Amino acid sequence: MLENSISATYENLSVVCEYCGCKNIFNRATDLLTLEPISGLDVKCLNTACGKTFRIFGDTINPAFEMLVFDCDELYKLKHYASCIANLTQAWETFFANYLRVELAYKPYAHDEDLDKLNANLMNLYNFSKRWTFGSLRSIFLNMCIKPVESVDVLSEKYGQLRLAPERAALADVKADIHDLVEKLYDTEIGELRNKIVHKNAYLPHKDEVDKYITETRETLFPLAHKLGVKGDDVNWYLRSI
Ligand SMILES: [Zn+2]
């Protein structure tokens, strides 16, 4: 019923109140107190003159990395080009972290269905990877595409080595169906551009640069996620797909 008027982003849900027609923007962390997709939730209209309770449905269930890319559309319209680049880079980081959870926690769980082990793996992974950023995560991802890593323990032992970018020639060992996409990721300079924007002299990117990286990210990240079966964090999905 309200599905047409709901608009979801990674951070916010915006819904038109069915009583007063006012646009309500609910921040997931602050107002909804959950980062999970909302399949049905009673909310109170934020227009104080109305304040009626209504139910929201039909939140998107796209993985977080996809939402971060989709959110760029709005930022782009508003000419927030620096934020677009920050979002796209964060989308990659979120994808890499999701890939690690899939390969090292969800897929093993789909085989042994050992819930304690799943939780221990997720916790370990979170603890030692929470400060990794684009450069390290990309190198780990590339190295794992060249040669799979067997477990969270192996990743933690070999981290020093895996966080270094592989030689370009080593990409020859990447599986054929993802080889070209992995090569594009190897060559992208979006991480350097983000660092220029965030860390150094607050570089302001030009529209052309943003166009280039929005296209590049969509054409690389989405098919890569599809081919690798990275679909977010619904562990049941991986149980069903193995
Ligand atoms: Zn209202």
C-alpha cells in the first residue's frame, strides 16, 4: 500500500505519511534503531501537527554495497561530487568486507551448519578487520581471487602478506569468468582519488571524474558481486544456495 511512496537509502528511509502527506525521513540508526531491512514497522509521523502512527512496508533488501552506489544518484543531482566518490569507495570497502564474511563464515556454515563456529568466525573477522580500508581490503580481495584463503585463522596469520598488492602478472591465475573484472579493479584509482579528497588538501573532484567512477563502479562491482554470489548478510540465502 505504501510501497510506492517509500524511498530507501543506506542511511535513511523516506516515507510519505498516509494521513498528512508529509515526507518523513527516518534515520535507520537514530530513529528506527535498526540497520536491518524493514519489512513492516509502525512509525509515528514526524510532522508534530499530525503525529499519527502508520505502518511502513517494502524496505529494500539490497546489500549495503549496492545501496551505497544507488545513493550516489541523489548526491550527484545535488552536485555533491566529493560525497559521490566517498560513497563509491565505501561501497567497495563494504563489498570486500561482505565477500570475506561470505567466503570465510557463511559458506563454511552452509556446509557444516555449526552456529557457534559461524559466530566465532564473524567475531574474529570483525575484530581484526575493522580498521582495514580500501587499499588493504582490495589487496586481500585480489590475492584471494588469485589463491583462495581457507579460513579466518589463515587470513589472520597471512594478513601481513595478503594486504600487499599482488604483481599484475599474478592475475593470470584468476578464474576466467571474473578475470577482466578483477583486472579493472586492480587498475582503478578511485582509492587514490578518495584519499586526495579526504586526507590531503580537500581536493574537489570534477563532474567528469565522478561520471567515470560511477560508471566504472557499476560496471565492475555489480557483476563481480553477482558472479561471486555476494548477496549481503542474510545467512539463510547462502544456506539455500549451496
Ligand atoms: Zn502525518
